[in-house]
Amino acid sequence: MLEGFQNFFGDMGFQQFTLGQIIMVLVSGVLLYLAIKKGFEPLLLLPIGLGAFLTNLPLNGLLTPPTDGAIGGLFYYISQGIHLEIFPPLIFLGIGAMTDFGPLLANPKTFLLGAAAQFGVFIALILAVILGFDLDQASAIGIIGGADGPTAIYLTLKLAPELLGPIAVAAYSYMALVPLIQPPLMRLLTTQKERMVVMEPPRAVSKRLKIVFPILVIIFGVLVVPPAAPLIGMLMAGNLMRESGVVDRLTNMAQNELINIITFFLGICVGMTMTAESFLQWETLKIIVLGVFAFGFSTIGGLLLGKLMYLISGGKVNPLIGSAGVSAVPMAARVSHNVGQEFNKRNYLLMHAMGPNVAGVIGTAIAAGILLSFFK
């Protein structure tokens, strides 16, 4: 009996806690607080925080790989969905099923705003190289500027898997902070006259065009940037299901059950990478700082092109929609609309901003494919 008690207490993890693990448990607590109390991207920050919390508790065996016929830990098997690059493309399938590309098709030139908002990706890449990261790592850090979590995870797994934890946390944290980061830049870089521009209502888009669009994007996207095929292919497959109108059950599945389940598992997997050994490094702080520059310069790139369009159009384009060129759908579009409303209550920019917003999703996937082509 005494030996049994000794074994029981010996198997407890309390005495195995390290300072690093304690710090990471506190970090996970901050993520959970931001998700639950502040409502910052709770669908992802909550599972990320939960995964980080569990993985930093000593002796839990959750990440133990199978050995000699013994079953491995639960998290080990779940993590295969991310290591085998399954989860990010499936997320894109769900995003495609939920996305209406109508605003983009109604005003195709807004695709350029989605492209301009990738500016921060390459600025952050250059800064990362200056700070001592190699080109693979710098590329993975730069993609934070696209404000697209699944794309950031996908590219990081390909180029710099050792940085997955800090890059994923930075990407999703800054996506959650869009309403705080973007408005000051929008007010700084635009004039009151520009912000008050009321744009004409977007034209109607035919069902046929909406069906043809995802097929054309798959053809040209995959042929031009083959490494982006899993992301572009699944994104447009989901959208084709939506627009065809003949597979409502599959569309509803992708929009709800599939994306909800995969989002939870993806968040848990990201949290699992946040071990004390891998996360508590100087490189993590550098990545967090570079993420701010990446996201900020992406916003600036979209706004500057928006100002150029304002001039070329003779004042018919409100440059505020340029900030929506990042991939944070639909949050960035809402921010553009809200800032416009502050200066002109008749200003309804939401549908106009959705054009560059959904273009940003495609643009970030293409940017990731370009980086893979150059550096993999």
C-alpha cells in the first residue's frame, strides 16, 4: 500500500514544473483571457490557449509518439493533421464555401487592392533577413502581413516548421487586433475629403459569372503558382459548391461542421507547438515585432493604392477600402465601413470593401505560392 502511494505521488507533475513551463502556462492564460473576456478571435485563440496550456503541464504524455506497439498520446495523433498539411487546405474549403466573390466581380479593379495589401509580406521578409533570419524563416514571418492564419501555418510548415508556434500566434493575434491596428493608419494616410467619398452601389453579378470565376481562378492560379494549388484549389472548390446551388448539403457541411471541427483541431495543434523550449526564445519576440510591421505595411500598401485609385477615378473611389485588402475576412471590410461612417453617415462601404477583402485571400495564397517557388 505504501509503495502504491509513493508511485502515485511520484507520478504527479507538480515537482517537475520548470520556470519556462510556468511562464508558458501564464502565456496560455493570457490567450484564454483575450479569447473569453475580450472576444479577440475566440474561435482560434481559445483552442490555441488550451493547447498551449495542456502541452506545458509536465508528464501529461499527450505528445508522446507511439513506440514498440504502445499507443501514443492523443495530441500526437491530432497533430498529424497539421504536420501532413491537411488542416489548412480544409480550412480554405470552408472559407470558400462561406465567401461571396460577388463584390470583387462587380468591381474587378479592387483585386489590385488585394494585391497591394501584400506589400507588408515582402517588407517584413526583408526586415527579417536584416535581423538574422534565413530566407526560409523570413518568408514564413513575412506572410503574417497577409493576415491569413491558415496560409501562414501552411507556408511555415513548408519552410520553417520550427517557428510554427510564434508565427501562428502572431498571425492570429494581429487578425484579432484589426479594429485596433488599422483605424489609426487609415486616419493618418487619408484626408477627410477622401474618407467622406460615397461610392456608387456595386452592379449586379450574374450567377453564371459566379460559377465560372472559381474555375478560372483554379486554372490560372494553379498553372501560374503550382505550390499554392492546395490552398487555391480548396478555396475555389468550396466556392464552386456554394455558387452551383446543387450541393447544399455539402456546402452547409463545409460552412459549419467541417470548418468548426478543423478550426478547433488546428488551434489545438498550434497551441501544442508552444512549448517552453521552442517559444521562450529571442526569436519569438522578434517575430511578434516583425508581425506588427508586416501587418502595418500591408494596410499601408492597400491604402496608398486606394488613394491612387481615388485620384485616377476623379474622386469616385474611397481609399478606405484599400485597408480591407488584407485577408481578415470580413473584419477588415467592417473596419473600413465603420471608419467611413465616422466621417459620413451616408457612407456604406461594406460591400465595396468586401471586394479587396476577398481578393486578399486569393492574393495571400498566391504570395505564399511565390515564396515557396523561390525558396523551397
